[in-house]
Amino acid sequence: MKLLTRQEELILLAVYHLKENAYLVTIRKFLKMQTKHPWSVGAVYVPLERLRRKGYLETYIGGPKARRGRNEIKYYKLTSTGLELLAERKKINDILWAQFSEMNYKV
């Protein structure tokens, strides 16, 4: 079993959900919307590159957006290894959370 930080897991899930629209800006917006927490550029970019180096993500360059002078955009895509890792993580989380119920949890 390969371990991921929760941050890495959330980033991989964001890339999965965004599909062909997964680049730094959209990933940050997606994570902020889902977690209700601000994500800095570094908090997303550094793990993205680490996940790419580990072989869980691949990148490709897309054309610039509509406005002139914009830089090309680096898009991220899950590799088959990254997708398998997410599936493994889901199984583990399902097992670990299976018996949890807020109603049964008492402080």
C-alpha cells in the first residue's frame, strides 16, 4: 500500500473530478469550494509536482486562453497508476469509516 497525505489525496481527487479542465487555477478553486478552506498556489503546486514525479499524474501543455499574451497552461491528468491508487484509497477509507456514525459517537 502506498501512502498519501490527505492533501495529496484531495488534489488527486480534484484532478479526477475536473477531468480535462484540471490546471492549477481550477484545481485551487475546486479545492476551496469543496473544503471551504483557502489553498495557496504553493499548497497545490508543490504536491502536484510531487505526485507527477511519483507517476500518479502526467502533464500536457494546452493553448493559451482567449486573451492575447497569456502563457500556455499546464494541465494535469491522472495516470492509470494514479487512478489505481485512488481506488485503493477509497477501499481503505470505506473500510475504516464503515462503522462510524455521528449518532453513535459520544464525546
